[in-house]
Amino acid sequence: MTIIKPVESPTVTAPLSKNSALRWVRKNLFNSVFNTVLTFVMLYFVYVAGKGMWSWGITDAVWIADTRRECFAISIDGACWAGVYAWFDNIFYGRYPREELWRINLGLVCLVIWMVPLWLPRVKAKISIGMTTVFLYPFLAGYLFSGGAKGVFMQFMVTAAIVCLLVNTLHAIVGVCSGRSLLEFIVTLFGKKNASSKRGRNILVGLFAIIFVVIYIWQMNWTVERIPWTKWGGLFLTLVISGIGIAMALPSGILLALGRRSNLTIVRVFSTTFIELFRSVPVITVLFMATTMFPLFMPQGFVLNKLVQVIIAVCMFNAAYMAETVRGGLQTIPKRQFEAAHTIGLGYWQTMGLIIMPQALKHMIPNIVGNFITLLKDTTLVSIIGLFDVLGMLRSISKDSPWLGLHKEPLVFGAFLFFVICFAMSKYSRHLEVKLSTSHKK
Amino acid sequence: MAVSDNSKKSEQIKPKEQFDFFHDERVRSVLYQLLTAAAVALVAWFLISNTSKNLEARGMHTGFSFLNVAAGFDSYFKLIPNEAGVGTYGRIFVIGALNTLYVSLLAIVASTILGFFIGILRLSSNWLVSKVALAYVEIFRNTPLLIQIVFWYISVFSLLPRVRNSIDLSGGLELVLLNNRGLYLPWPVPGDSLWLTGIALIVAIIAVCVFRRWAKASQDKTGQIVPTIIPSCLLLIVLPGAVYLLTGMPLEWDVPKLAGLNFSGGATLPPSFVTLLVALSAYHASYTAEMVRAGILSVNSGQYDAARSLGLKQGRLMSLVIIPQAMPAIVPPLISNWMSTIKNSSLAIAIGYPDLVSLFMQTSLNQAGYAIELVSMTMAFYMFVSLIISGLLNIYNKRIQLVER
């Protein structure tokens, strides 16, 4: 027998849907008494800090003024961004002659054009593109930045770099459009199906030789004014120093790390000594050593300029740091990989280059990027030994007579600049890590 | 049959027995090592011969005898007494080393505590709290320490009020005062019988250790949990406190007093010291926070489930299950973070705190020359400290390995 209750069951409100904002707030901010209190305390804290920063940096700030006095006249409590704005060129380019700034910009644009194919899909031979960036781009950029008369070697290298840049770009365009490499494309253009045939290769070699000669003749008449390194400065100098440091650190770090793990006792001892020596002392002492002791190390009459001294020092300590990162990556490779490589008869360099390094580098990416970020941040130390890098420039704003005593705003701006660069780099490395990870664990 | 065919073939292949000089592994290994050694020796010879020629040409002296020469300057902040024109360069080295160690040890303690705190906030289930902690970490990690130090120095510690309008950090008691000359603290002056209190404290600590060991043994035997925290706290406070009171409170505080234009008495920490301490702690705390977070997250989530299913409460779950497993992941990077704190304290040079680099590598080098000796002594100091710290790390790793089986 069934009993049917004549009473209506009470209505229950529908549970909040998974995506509702209210549910999210309740779950993440007010899920217990303690958390509720914490949320309100934090809200108050964020409100006070945010309001202070907002009114100082935005609403009360002065954006257009000619002197610091004028800033004060307009608003006494706010930031005086006008001073930073007036020094913008100095912060980015240092004392580089204003009419020659296009050279720095062109150099950067070349670098971007050179590197972009590395990120494009369907482009082949990315390793060679990366290698040419490291080995040829510096000559082009070095000539663009410093200028002056070219020796025969420099003429050759600049030509090679320009040819390489052209080929790279064409290769990238062809790659994106058709998914083939430039070589295949040209060979098929001439109606030859087989890329490895002798005829096709001859055509290619001839073509490159013609381009090379044409560019060589063109660049002989192309000279730019010489600009001494003392005029370099600002973010440009910071990027040059850390860029060279990064480019040198990876190969030398890999060599040092391999040396440290080597079976050859003498190689191991030297590598370990070098790494431990440079890792255990502060960066600033290495820089001091470079400026005080390198002149003594050099043969008489041979003078290294300060920039070169600093760059050598930066390369040395960064190679040591990178070596430890690489060693950490190598340690993640299980022994069976080495054994498998030996079993199929690979020698030491083949094992390392074909089996171990490709796997290890993938593990290392976050740490390598972390290293780059550290290097970029550490490059500010060169301002202590008297180079006008970005921090040196920021600090000299307060000594410029219209902006006398303007300390805080330039430093905040500099911190912001570094934050943007470093944060973007670390986010990108996180992305790469996820993209490259082939393991199935989540 | 195919199998027998294969075995016949493999019999036919004989390994090459002949000795190939250039392709023998042992020969190669010796050859490579000799080549490396020769290259390094060549570079070393090149550098040393150049240096000796340069030194001769410039008429520079070498040797460590200058350490006994009186230095013509003095450091404004020092832990051992010194006088300009009397104290030697050797003494300057000791002062610099002590200053470096002093500020970095305090910064290590502060950054570790702050870092643990922020790391735990970062793991909070409260979205807002965890995001605020994340913002802290990202801001401090992604900006150069040098900019941070200069910023603290210029826009915080040089905007402090003058002596007359000092900020009272102790809330009206005028004990801890902050102004643009530095931080003024009361300093303890021990009386005659203070050593008795010290002994009482040591006795209390030993007693607590014994008590805890007994409590653990009794828990292992009977399964009953003996409360240890409150009795040990009581023991630690009551025993030394009682001795202190019985011996007639033999400790006086030297309180800073306004005398004329400045404070006298108490301990003074110059603004550069306070700046460096704050900046180093804030910067390295952000790294510590990430280490703590990563360490705790590295513990398998199954461990939480297992501990909860055993009926452990949140506090015991953390202290008995999670933290012990997270520590092996936290401690090694933490110790190398300590090392970088010590190394980064050398940035003191930017704000004029007299640490080893600024006193010895800059001022002494400008005054006395002897570049090679000064630079190598400074570097040797840092290497020595790093050696000690990596020794600590090795001891820790050994212990962990033993426990891990």
C-alpha cells in the first residue's frame, strides 16, 4: 500500500552552478571564518597599497614638465614622470649620437628577423638558424654598433652575415608557405627533381657565390661612422653585455659540464676548479678582478678597454653558472641511455650530441632561462664599476641639473623595465616547459 | 636453418686484435689529458710572465707584508675596535669580513622566516592571499637586487626624519628609535652573575631534549601521546626566569638617550646596514617562498589522503607526514640560497656599507695598491665561506640518504 502525502515537499534552491561567480567567491574567499577574516584583512591591505601607488604614480603624477621644480609646482605628492620621459633616449641608448640611433634599431630589427624563423611552424633546419645567429649575427651587429673602417676579415664576416640573413629570411618565407626548405625549393624551381644531384648543387653554389660577390662589392662602399664604446650605454649596453654573456655561456657551459663529468682526471679537475671558483665568489668581485687585474695579465702595450674586460668577466662567471645548470640537466638522464648509446656503437661525442644533450637540454630549459634572467639582473652591477648601463643612466638623472634629486621615479621605472623583461621570459619558459614535456605524468 | 646460418656468420667475424695507436681509448685519454694540461699551463705561464713583467715595469710591490702596515682610514661601522692610522690592513680585513658575516647572517635568518611565511601564504586556499603572495614573489624576483637596494636606500631610508623627530618603533616607550642616522636599539649590559642564568638556560634545554626523547619512547611503547609542547615551553621559561629573578636580575639595558644633537648609549645600526638587511631579506625571502612552496607541493597528494584516512588532524598531518617529506626538497636549495645571500651582501658597496668588498677591495686597493693580493684574499674569504656551507649541505644530504634507505 502506498501512502501519498498530501503535503508539498519544501522547495530547495538549486545549487549554484559550477561556473557561477558567487560559488567561486564563496569557495575561494569565504570558505571558513578564518579565511573570511583573512580576506578582509588582505582586501584592506591591497586597497591601501593600491590606492597609494595609484595616486602617487598615476592620478597625482606629473607627465609633462621641463624641470623638477615645475613638477613640484603642479603636484607635490605625485611622481614626476616628466624627468624619466625627458631621459628616455638616454635610458635606452646611453650617450650614443642621436642621429646614429637608427643603427641600434636596425641591429635589433636584424636580430628579430634572424630569430623569428625559430618560432615559426613548418620552417626546417632551425638548429642551423640558431647557430648562425650565435656565430654570424655578432659580426653584423658589432659593425653596425661600433662602425669605422672594416678590415678584410670584418668585410668577409659582414658579407657572410648579410647573405645569411637574406637566405634565412627567404628560407623562412618558403618554409611557411610550402613547408619545404629553401634548397629543395630552388632546385625544383630549376626543374630538377632530385635535390642531391650534382647539377642542382652546382646551381646552388653558383647562386650563393653570385649573391656573396654582389653583397661583398656593395658593402665595400658602405661604411658607417666610428662610435667609441664610451658612448654606448643605457639598456642597449645592458643588452649587449648580457647578450654576449648568454651566447657564450651556453656552449662553454656545456663544455665545462661535460669536462666536470669526464673520466679524464685532469680535465675533470680543471673544470671543477674553474666552476667552483667562479660560483663561490660574488659577481662584483669578479668584475673588480677584471678591471684591476686584467691590465696586469696582458702583454705590455696591449690595452683592453673596460667594456671588453667586463664582457670577459661576465662570460667567465656565467659559463660557470651555466655549467652547473647543464650538469643538473645531465644528471636527470638515466644511465641506461648512456648504455644504450654505447650498445649501438656510438662514440663519446655522438652519444652526447645525439642522445644525451637533446634530452638533457629539454629538462634544463626552465633553469637555463632562469640563468638568463639572473644574468640580465646581474648585469646592472657593471654600473658599480663605472659603466653607464641602464642603472647608471637611471642614477645619473638625479645629477642632471633640471632634475636634480629625482631618485625615486627613475628607479621605479628601471625596476618596471626589468620586471617586464624578466617576467615575460619566465612565463615563456614555463610555456616551453609544458610544450616540450613528452612525459605523460601530469 | 636461418638460426644456424647466423651463428656461423658470427663465428666468422673476428675482433681486431691489432693495436691502433690513434684509436686506442687509453692512449687517447692520456693524450687528451696531456693536451689540456699543456694548454692550461701555457695560459698560466702567459698570464704569470706578463704579470711579473708588468709589476716590474710599474714598480709595484708584491707580498703580504702590507697586512702589517697601518691603514690610513677607518670603517664607520665595526664590530671590533679600530682606529685610523693605527689599525693595520689585516685588521681592516677582519672588520670587513665580520661586517659581511654579520649582515648576511641576520639577513639569512630574516629571509628564511619571512620566506617560510610567504611560502605558506602562497599555498593558502584563500585565492586573494595566495595571489598577494604571488605578486610579492614575482615583483621581488624579477627586479635586480641592486635596484632594490638603491631604492630602499634612497627612497626609504634617506627620507627618514631627523634625530629630533625620530620614529619610535616601540610605541611610545622610546626604546627602539629610527631616524636618518640609523636604527637605535637598547643594548644589554650583563651583570656579574648573569652566567648563572645562562647555565640555567642550558640545563633547561638539555632537560627539554631528555623529556622529548622520553615522551617519544613512551609513545612508541604505549601508544599514548604525551603532550610535549606546553611542558617544554614552561620548562624553558620558568627555569632560567627563576634563576634570573633569584640572582637579582643581573642584566641592565643601555637605552639610547637624546643627548644634544644625537643619541648616546644603546646600539646604533647605520642606515646602510638597515637598508642592506631589509633589501637582502625581502629579496631572498621571495626565493625561499618559492622553494618552500615547491617543496611542499612535491609531496605526493596520496600522502595527504593516507594521513587523513589514518585520522590525523591538519596540524599533525603537516608536522608528521608532509613537512618531513618536504624538507629534503627544501633544504638543499635553501642552503644555496643562504650562500647567495652572503655573496649578494657584497652589493653593500653601492650604498656605502663597509663590508669586505667595499673596505678591502675598494678602499684598501685605492690606498695601498697590491691589487693581486687584495683581490685574491677577498675571493679566498668567499670561497672559504662557500666551502663551509657546501660542507653543511653535504652533511645534510648524507643524513637524508641514510634515512631514505
